[in-house]
Amino acid sequence: MTNDIDRGTEEQILAAAYRVIIRRGKSGTRMQEIADEAGVNKALLHYYFRSKDRIYEAVLRKVLSSLLKSMLQSIDFSMPIREVLEAFIRGHIGALKSNPQVFQFFMAEMWTNREEVIPVFVGLLTENREIITTRFFARLQQAMDDGEIRRVNPFHFLMNIISLDVFYFVASPLFFAVLNVPEKEQEAITGQRADQVVEFIWESIRPREESGCTES
């Protein structure tokens, strides 16, 4: 019973820390604000999380785990390669679209606290290495070997997809403002983004049809 209470209190504090840190980032967060948000005293907060570094790392793990799960864990790697890539792209863009505060937090923290963010991300990627390397890259290699797609550098290919997904959410607010795009049209354009990226990526890797001359 005591363990259940302890676990419930810890989860309550972590949920409060998540809300505060996502809003303010690490540098703008105070332990007292987390305690107030959680409805506990500061001594109890320090009992569960001894420092802001500890609770920040726990929030980072929660954020990055959620992003990785949305991108990778629902993909059926036995599907044709185009469907695998489409599921990956739609999952990634869907996560960015549905969690704008989380995306903004992650981008800001990568600039201001990169030395803390990267080790946590590397740790999570290592834990999910079987999905990322053994399955995703292996499926990509199989598709190249089978002639489903042209040969590509897997690292650059993955970076191209991530860049096309992420940069849209960085740049689109500026473009919408400059071009005075109505809000409803903004939503429609954002809704089309996954289709655009899927088609762009597929056209960059699909086998080129050899042109031949026929005798008349």
C-alpha cells in the first residue's frame, strides 16, 4: 500500500514537473513552482527528486520516449517499403502537430541545454536500437537489395525525412504571417504536409523507369 502511495506521489510530481518545464524550459523553472503545481511541499519534492537536474532528466525521458514511440513502435516492417516510410512520416508529423508545446520545448532545449539533452536522447536511442537499426535500417537495406528503391545512404535518408518534417513547423508560422494566410487555410496546408513529404521522399528513391526506344 505504501509503495502504491509513493508511486502515486512520484507520478503526481513528475506530471506537474512536465507541465512546468515544458512551459518554461529548464532555465526558467524553479523547484518551488513544481512543488506548487504538484500540490506538495518542497521537502517532499526533494525526497523524490533530489535536484532540478534529476527531475529535468526525468521529464526529458518522458518527452523523448513519447516522440520515439509515436515515430517507430506502431510500424509494421513487413509492409512494402513505401508503406513503412509513409507510416514513419505520418507518425512523426502527427506527433509534431499534436504536441506543439513539446516540439517548441525540445527545439529550445537543444540550443540552450544540448549537453544535457543529447545524452538522454542517445540513451533512449540505444534502448530502442533494435527498432531503429535492426528493423528500420534493415528494412531499408532489404528494399535496396530487392530493387524496391534506389540505393541511398541510410543516415542522410533519415536526416532528409526528419528535416522535411521538423523544418515545416519551424518556418511555417513565419511564411503564414508574411503571406497573410488565413487560419483555416493554414490548417488545411498543415494537414497536407504528410502527403507532400511522402510523395517528395518517394519520388527521390523510387526506381527510375528506363526509357527505351521502340521501332516504328
